[in-house]
Amino acid sequence: MSGTSVLLEELAVDRADDPAAARLKDWAAIGRPELRRAGILRGAAQSGTVLWAGGLAWGAQRGLSALHGELPVAALALPVLLTAAGVALRSVLLAAGDTAAARGARDVREALRRRIIETALPVSGPARTDLEEAAPARAVDGEVDQLTDWLTGYVPARTTMLLGSGLVLAALACRSWFVALLVLAATPLLPVNLKVIGLGAQGAVHAQLTGIRTHQARLLDHLRGLPTLVGLGAHDEAARVLERDDREVARRTEKVLRIAFLSTAWVELLITGTLAVVATYCGLVLLDYLHVPGVPDRMDLSAALFVLVLVPAYFAPARDLAAGYHARAQAAAAAELLGTVLDARAERDLPSVAPLRPARGSAPPEVRLAAVTVRHPGRVAPALDRISVRLAPARCLAVTGPSGAGKSTLLAVAAGLSAPSEGHALHVLDGRAVPADPGRVSWVGQPAHLLPGTLRENLLLARPTASDDDLLDAAASLGFEDLMTALPQGLDTPLGERGTGLSSGQSQQLALVRALLRDAPLLCLDEPTAHLDPAAEQRVLSALRTLARDRTVLLATHSPALLPLADEVITLHHGRVR
Amino acid sequence: MNGTGAWRLLRTAAPRRALLTGTLLAVAAELGGAALLGVSGWFLATCAVVTLQANTTWSWMYPSGAVRTLALARTGLRYLERLVSHRTLLTTTVALRTRLARGAARLTPRELRGQRDGTLLTRLTSDVETVAGLPANVCAPLTAAVTTACLVEILLLWATPLLGAAELVVWAAGLTCVRQAHRRTRAHLRTAADARSALRTVLLGSRAAFDELRCLDAVPQARESATTAMAAVESAEWAAARAERLGRLGLRLLAAAGQAAVLVTALCAAPRQPVAVVVGDVLLMAAGWELLERLPRLVNLLSEAGDAAGRLAPLAAEEPLASPRRPTAPVLATVGLPLPGSSAALTSTLSGAGPLLVTGPNGSGKSTLLGQLAGRIPAPRGTVVLDGTPVHELPARVVAETVTLVEADDWLADDTVAANLRQAAPSADAATLRAALEAVGLAALPLGTPVGPGGRLLSHGQRRRLAIARAVLRRPPVLLLDEPTAGLDRPTAEALLTALFRALPETSVVIALQDQDLGLLDRPPVSVVHLGGEDRDATGPAGPVAVDRGRGAVRAAAARAS
């Protein structure tokens, strides 16, 4: 027992100052009771193994005693029953333990996935810009699953080992204290090596996971651009680059595995070696060849067989722990990557406790930008350079300027969708200045994004309580009566991934209907007519007149046709007002 | 067990020798493990018998040496087997993924568009890894377990036929149990895979549309649908794991029956069979059952690989061997191409200089027409031909030698400006790249500027112009531009079009423009295709019209079918 406790102490000290370990422990807390139950059940399953070994040894002894005579079946009934009962008991307890472990792991995974979804789609605060687009999907789909083996294998393994190996050791000591001493002496050889090898593996596992992540991002990018790459004749070259990356990742993986297998091999060597030593010792004692002072030299066949088959059983939990050790290193590496997804939000969360959710159709706010500067990572020149804007309520400001002057960025900052690097973006409501909040904004971007689902579902996002008539009325009030009638399935028209299935003009009109349904007091329009022909532009223009009534409007545009809408016009050039 | 597709894929990608070596090592290691336990038991029982019979001629040295050798051999063999199997896995993964990534280019543009976000990525990552994992995770352990079990069974049949027969019956029951559990697990896993793909699509889509969702206050709904998808994944996977656990429980309970049968039968036959052999038999049996416990898991892995291979099949079609022929004077022509949304047709030959204009309101099919000309969207057979062959039947790379299409929102690699330009001209020097940028009015953009994922670090107009600069570097005989000036201010747009024609004097350019942008051209178009619905009356005559000014080699004619 002491050897086992030493092992556990070592393991506990091992990771105490590791932030990933603390994080993992924190995450696993929700499933802890189930996981502990799993450990206890699996440990108790070893009692079944002890019964099985007892039955087997007993039966062999009976067989030996009847060496020269017929063995009655009745004499075998009890040993055989004991053997079968032992195996059955072990099966049932293991199944129960596995169920408990799976339940615990499921609780943990669900809680984590929910947190990632909440981080990826924050309801308040500025939208995240530093999180890679595919990272949350990858975290939910891949990295969370990397914790499963650790949760079901490693976490309960400590309890299993303590209880299970303890039970077997006690049984061993009952039949031969010397063999019990032997296996106990072999136990301390486990932790030292596990610790050393485990630490080495973690760095390599981390490098491998990072490599795979980078590689996946490249792969996704490559697949998105496949039609373009083929069209440019660049596909073969790109595929070659991918293959080179792939080989590099494979090389790293191989390095990790070499270390990982080494530790498993060491544990196996210890188990098989101890088995060989015990078998030789028992054989010599049975032959009566062994006469060493202090070492017991009397043993019957039943005791010898009993201890022999229990030696692997004693080490089995330690072997599982060794396997779990790598699951743990994998989990720790995944935890760091998950951490970057989960953490970033905390730093950028707004201090405001309760975001002000204005009622639908509330009074238009004043918009104030005070010396706003925005820098994009990797770019030297700021996208916006100390811009100050003051837009009175219910007025319309048009932002013009050449492409790339920072018009879209200015709108995003004013809408509270992205936080400025310096300066403040404020909305003034009834004389009270509050931080810009997208909850007050209707946003029509370029190109308009529609979600997978039906046309009705996309419109209902803006006002979930609206009836079909409300939706059609809204379209009609903007002069888009023919929009639905042009589509054979009307409101039931299915829209594919990213809203495909409609022309860009139709998408834009839908986005405007959505803005009207939303009825927010601040309207941000980013190139609302960029893809439209003059006829459609005229329709949008008259729709915008309706929309702009009693709303504060920010409008980024090139089109001279839209300028009459504006009360004020500013022109941006290289992030500055010209 | 639909593993055949997986095997077919593996045969082409896996190094066969390594596969065989790994399997043999696994078999040897498992046999060593089972023999270690059996021989040890036999050794102890023999020692007891020898002492009882006071037999002094029996030497303990060899059996005890055998036990130690087996112990060492098992460890070494296992380590080697793992290394070899996993090297096979990694090599196979790389080979398969490269081949399938190339194969993805053979999909039609429509398929590509539909799959590019979630589906194709899954195919090339987890599906490929599942198939490539077959040798290490399934093939080797399965062969080892089955071989060991068979050898143990043969040994039993040879030693005690009755015992062998009894054990055969129990094993048959065990296999039935595994099969049943497997069938149930499989159904649940199929549901789980669908749910996973749905979860990914919801998350990716919501992230892409986040700005709108946020302003619409619709983020909670998006969260809700993601959470629902997540719950579906978990419950399906739970059901699958449960079926697997039950299968394992059944198998273990059968093991209890099997071992009891061995013990009774073997010991009752004791006078005819030495007790030492009986002990050895029983321990071998126990080892065999322990190996068979893995069967449910292995069989499920095998099916997963089969499913994955099935999904990969469209990507794995054999590469056509015919080398792409380079047409000496490639001519792209349309013969009676029906124009979208109308009853008229377009007949035209695209060669030589001079722009062909395609105009019409939004949704009138300008992009579709350009897609058909580039072979990305299927046109009726024989209506768009490249040197006499329907363009959408040609391999995309053959078409690419003649035609380059710049889509309205074309893809940019998440790399630098220079890297994006070099896709079209791999060996171009910096001066060439700068000249191309200058032609599209991006001279101020440094070559080393990162464009960000999807080009998002650039403005909309910059993205568009960079994509055009890339196409200019390719110097294609036919260049198709979808609304190149959208999102640009008027002076920039005018300069862009003027520089474009100057840079590509030989190229036949087809431009889709909106009516209000027609004035941006510094030269009259040789031909105009006007697309439009029947309801158009403000800016032109109803129906598609081709204005043929009879310049150069271009001749376009569209006639109303009435």
C-alpha cells in the first residue's frame, strides 16, 4: 500500500504548479462524483479477479490430490462456481464503472462545449475579432473530445489503483507474504519512470497539437479556395505545399509516439518480468530446491497458482494509469488550446454589468466617436486615425472615400461591434453617454449574410414574434412586395450555407426588411447598394427613406445616388477625415 | 462490417510491407503473452507433480528459462509492433490525404461550394485518419486476437476434443453477442456523425454572420441551435457507447461460462490428461478470453473506417491518365447557349482583343453566364465548347490554361499579398508583382502585407483588385471578370479598367457590369449581351439583346427564339 501512496503523492506533486492541470481540474469538477464512483467500482472489480484466482487454484489443488484416482464432479462444483462467480462479478462491476465514467465525462464535455459556444457567440460586449473563425468549431468538435480518454481513463485510475491493487496485495499477502513483498518492491520502479517519460511527452504532444491546428487552418483555407486555385492552375503546387506540411506534422507525431510507447514498454517489461520472477520462485519452492534463510520455502500448488495469476492483476491498474498518463498529457495540451478559445473573452468583456437593452422603437441616440484609432494586427498604418464624430439624434451621416479608407471599420466601431484600440465610441441616450452597444443597431453589411434555414426563419431572427402577415407587411412597406412572390416557395424558400440560393440584390433586400423588423434606433448601412443595378438602387433608396425616418443613420457609400439621404457627409482617406 | 471500401483505399496508400510486418509482430506479441501465462501455470503444476512423484530426472531450467524469454520477447515485440504500425498509419495518412486533396479538384464547382466549409474538411482530416488508422488500430490487434484464439482452440481440440467442442460453442455465442451489439452501435454512430456535421455547420455559419446576428439580438437563437446540435451529438454517442458496453458485458459473462466449462471438463478427464496440462489449458483460455474482450471495440472501429471510406470514395476516383493536351490556338465558343431566365440563345466566339460586356439587373444571371463560360456551372451539352469539346466535361486544369474567371467575391489565401499573386505566376519576381499591383491601382499596398483569413484585413475593393491583379499575372487568352468595379469609387474603377486593357492587349475579356457602370469603359465594347427579366422596361428593350458592332474576330449573336 505504501508504494501505491508514494506513487500517487509523486503524481500529485508533479503537476501542482501547472496552469493546464489547474484548468483541467477545474473543468473536471462537475463530473467528479461520477468519476470517483467509476474508480471505486473498477477497483472493487479486482475482488472478482481474486475470487477467480482462488477458484482456479482450488480446482488445480483438487486435481492434484486426485492424481491417481477419479475426480468426482461434486468435488469440483465449489471451485468451478467460485471461478465463474469471480469472472461474473468482475464483469458486472467493470460495466457499472464504465457507465459511471462515461456519464462523468459526458457532463464535463457538455459543460465545456456550452462554454465554448457562449464564448464564440457572445451576447454582450464588443464582438471578438482576435478569435480565428474556425477555432470554436474545431474546439467543440475536436479538442473537447481529446479530454474524453483522460476523463474516463486517467481521472478514475488513481482510485482504481488504490483500491484494486490494495485488494490484490492483501490477497497476495494472505497466501505468500514474500511474493507480496516482491511485487511491492517492484512498485516504486513505476512512478519515477512514468514521471520522467510523461514530462518529456507533454512538450512533444503540445508541439504536435499546435502543428495539427496550423495545418488544419491551412487545409480549410486551401479547400475554400479550391475552385480559384484550379482556375489559376495553382492547385498542384498548393497540394504539394500541403503534402509537405502534412509530412512535417507526421514526423512530429512519430517522435511523440516513440516516447509514448517507451513508457508503456517499460511498464510491460516490469509486469512480465515480475511474473517470470514469481513463477521461478514458486517453481523452486514447489520443487523444494530453495533454501535461503528468511525466505519461506514451503508452499502448495494452490498458493503458487493463486499468486501467479494475481501478479498481472496487481499491476493492471498501474498499466492503465500509464496509458492514462498519455491521455493526460494529451488533455493538458488540448486544455491549453481550449484555454486560448475560452480565456480571450474575459480580457475583453465590458465592465458594464447589465447592458442597456433599449426597447424596440426607442428614441434615436446621438453617436459620439472621440479620437478613435483602430489598428489591425499585422498592419503598420492604422485603419482609423484619431477620428472624432458627433452625430445628432435622427440625423444621417454619410461616410465616403476611396476603397480601403476605413469606412467599414468606422461603422463597426460606431455600432459597438469592434472595440477601438484608442479613444471611445459612445451612444448618448437622453443626455446619458453609454458605450456603443450593437443591441441598439440594425446592421446591413456587404455582402448581406443570411443563415442556413428558410427565408422565414431568417426574417424571424429580427422579431421572433412576428406573424407571416407582419413579415409580408414589412416587405411591402419597403416596396418589396414582389420579393416573396418572385420566389416559388415564398417564405419557405430554403437558404443554403451562407445564404446561397438568392441573388445578391435579393439578399440585400431581405437584409433591409430584417432591419425594419428589428426596429432599432441606430441604423448602420455598409455600402447598401454596392451590388445593385440602378433600378434596384432606386428601390433600395426609397426603402432607405422609410427606414431612416426617426432613426440615427450611419451610411458608408460610394454611390452619389445615396448622398441626398445624408444630412452630413465626411470623406475618409487613409483612415483620416479629409 | 463494411470494410471493403476501406481496404480498397488502403491498398493504394498503405506501404504493404510495413502493414504485414506490423501484423506479424502483433500476432507474435499476443501469442507470447498468452504463452507466458500458460507456460508459467504449466511449469508450477509440473513442479508440484514432480515433487509429489519424487521424480528427480525432470530439469526445471528449460521451462523456467522459457518463461523469462517469453516475458522479454513479449515486451520487445509489442514495442516494435506499435512503432511499425503507427509509422504505417502516418505514412498512409499523408499519402491518402494528398491523393484525396488532389481528387477534390475533380468535384464539380457546385459540390465544392456546398462542401467547402464543414464537410470537405472532415473528409480530409478525421475520415482520412480513420481509414489510415485501420492497420494500427484494427488490423494488427484483430489478427492477433483471432489468431491467438484459433491456436488456443486448436490446442484444446487436439488435447481434449470434448473440451474443444464445448469451448467452440461458447465462442460462437460470444461472436453472436458481438455482432448484435455491433449492429446497434452502428445505427447510433451514424446518427452521431450527422449530428456532428450539423453542429459544425451551425457554429461556422453563426460565426460568419455574427455582426448581423449580434445587431439583431439573435445570438441567443444561434446559441440555442448550437446547443441543440451539441445535445444531439452527445445523446447519439451515449447510446452507441452503451450498446458497446452491453456487448462487452455479455462477452465477459460468456467468458465466465467458458472458463467454468474448461475447468469441469478438463479436471474430470484428469487421469487421461496430466494436471499440469489442464492448468496450462485453463490459463491459455483465460488469456484468449481477455483478447476476445476487445472484439466489440475493434469491430466498431472497422465499421467506422468502412463508413469513412464510403464517404471518401467520390474523392478517390482514379486519375485520368490522358495528359492534358495544350491547344495551340484555343478557341472558346458558345453555340446557341440558352441565356438564363429567357428564351433567347447566345452564339459567339471568344478570341482576340476587345471586351464583351454582359449587363443586366441583379439576379438576371450574369454570374451564372460567366460560370458556364468557365465550365464551373454545367451548360446544356455542346453549347459552350473549347476547341470543339464541351467545356464542363474537360478537366478543370485544361480549361484553366485558356480561361481565367475572377468571381465577384473571389477567394484569397490567408497569406501575404505576394504569395497570393504568386499563385498565378510562381516564378515571378517582385518587380513583376508590383507592376501587376500598379495596374489595378494597388501600388501603395506593400507585397509583404498579410491579407488575413478570407482577405479580411483588406477592404472589399482591395480584395477585388488583388484578385484581378492575380488573374492579370496569369495572362489568360480569355479573362472573365464578374463585376470588377463594384465597391470601387469612380476614378479608381475607371483607372482599373483602362490599365486592365493596356496590360492584356491580347486577351479576350468578358466583363459583367451593371448598367450604371457602363460609362466607366474607355472604349466601346465589341459586343453587349443584355440579360434581363421580361418585366424590365426602364433601361432597355425587354429580353436579351446582343449588340454586334462587328469589330475584330468577335461575333456575337443572340436571337429571340420566337
